[in-house]
Amino acid sequence: MKTCLVPLVAALTAALPTLSGSAPAQDTRPALPLIRPAAPTPETPPSDPYEALVEEYNQARNAWYQDYAKAREEGGETLEAFLRDRPQAEVTFVPRFEAKATELAGQPAAVRFLVWLAQNDHEDRKAHFEALLANHLDDPSLAGTTGLLIFENDDAWALGLLQRLLDGSPHEEVRLQALLSRAEIHKRSGDPERLELAKADYRTLAECSMPGLVERAKGNLFEIEHLQIGMVAPDIEGEDLHGETFRLSDYRGNVVVLDFWGDW
Amino acid sequence: MYPHERSLVQRLADEPFALIGVNSDPKERALKACEENDITWRSFWAGPEGTRGPIPRQWNVRGWPTIYVLDAQGVIRFKGVRGEAMDHAVDTLLAELRK
């Protein structure tokens, strides 16, 4: 399945500093300042400002968690003071991402900053999504944002946004991901009428061109049609851990707890 | 998790009750976990594909543990119950059976 988080993950890994200890004598130039004037030649692109900011944020976040772990070990007043005085990384970085998004407003380069904000700035998530859709409806990376809407509390708002993507995006992948998110929102509601809406979307997805979505749609269709409370559980036939074949239905007449587990 | 399920199985040893697992570990690890944690109940093995094996895939399992509670007729009656809620679900269905 194409994962929608690829751009972000790629950004995270690409932004790792290269710490090369080789041949220091060959390079005696001073370290480049963090902000340098625009490079005159396009052959040597400046370091990507988005990736640089994400890297800085990751370091700040990791530092916060490390210090938090230390404070928690000490507990008591130390922990209280830490939680009172040390804001989480998001608090300082959200305004910086917002500043970049504002500076680049309307340009394609703003999209990654807005996506980051939609993912990390829970308080203003709606505003960031609205900005994305208002100015960047044709951006293919919106495919990676629809999953954020599945657990949005305001169902009606999330569904409206998904409809705008379904109606307005020129990219099939965006539309399919929007369809999946819409189906998941309806399925999560548990409401019988909305389960029917979910089924209709899953049936469309089960025929679509993305194998990962096809599989997920089929799994969800099966769950809606066969695994609801009040339905007879589908039988299972398989081997136990000692290689002996048995069936779930061998235990009819018993109350059965079926437990999907793993030792992790 | 293991201690709770162990005590449930022990408490209901003489009742028409079964805890049936579907295990998604590599087999050796699953057997080791059973031995180390005194897991006496039976499990289907999900196979070498683990969490993407045929049984979890058919049941659309995307989080672990996933729990279903079935009555004596094999009807799904509760989903996702853990801890005390699992005890309560099982006791409710056993009481129905005694009526």
C-alpha cells in the first residue's frame, strides 16, 4: 500500500545532519550560517527550509521527552516545576511553522508547513485544513492528510471537508483516500444507516486501483456484514500452536472469549 | 493481561466456558510465552504472516488485543471488552445459559 506519510518520513530522515569526521583538514571554511542569502545559482540548492525546521523540531521534542523522563524519575516538586515551566516543543514550533505558512501563503511551498500544522497543532487543526483546501485543493500530498479526519470530533465538518476533496481534487489517490476516510467515519459511528453509507464507499474502494485500499475496504466490508454484535461468528478452522487442527465451532455450547493476541 | 485471563480461566474451569486465542507471534515465541506465563488455553496460530495472517485478516483485526465474546450459540454478543468488562460479559452469558 502506498503510505501517505512518506513525504513526512522522508523529510524526517533526509533532515538528519551528516556528521562526517573524514578529512577535516580539507575544509577549513567556517560553518555556514543558518540563514544565508539565496544562492545565486540553482545548481546548488540551499538546504530545504521545511526539512531544516522539522529537524529542529524533532531535536527539541526529543530533548523535551528526555528531560521529562528525568524529571519524572525525581518526581514531586521537580516534576511539577518541569511541567509548569517547560512547554512542549509544539508550543514554540507551531508559531514558527505558521510564520512560514503565512510567508508562503498561496504558494505550493506552503503545503508541507500546513500539513505539519494540521498534524501537530490540534487546537487550530480546522483552520489549517481550511487553508489547505482553500489554496491547495489540487495538491497531491493532500492524500496524506485525510486520515487525520477519521478521529475528528466534529463529524459534520470532517465529512464536509472530505466532500470538497472528493469533488475538487484532480488526483485519484486523494479522492480515494478521502473516500476511505469518509467510510471510516461512518463505520465508527455504529449507526445502522451510516453503516450502509460506509458499505457503499467500501464497495467502491474494493474495486479501485490501489491494492492497499482494496484490501482494507474488503476487510471492513466483511466486518460490517459478518462481525457485528448479534451475528453468528464466522467459523475459524486452523491449527493450534501444537499443529493440531480445530474449529471455533468445536466450542459451541460454551461461552467463548475469542482473543486475538501477541506476546509483544 | 495474562494474569487477568489466567484467573478468568481458573475461576470458570468447571463452567461451559472457553478462552480461545488467535496468536500472531512466530510460533517459537508463542510457545515460549505460553510456557513462561502459564497460558493453558488453546490458540489458533495465525501463521508465518503473523498479524497479516489469514485469520486476523479475515476478521479485519487492526489492533491487538482484539476481543470478541460469543454466546453458547456462537453469536457475537460483546466486542472489545477488557478486564472487568470481560468478566461481566462472560458472567452475563453464563447466567443466560443457566436459565
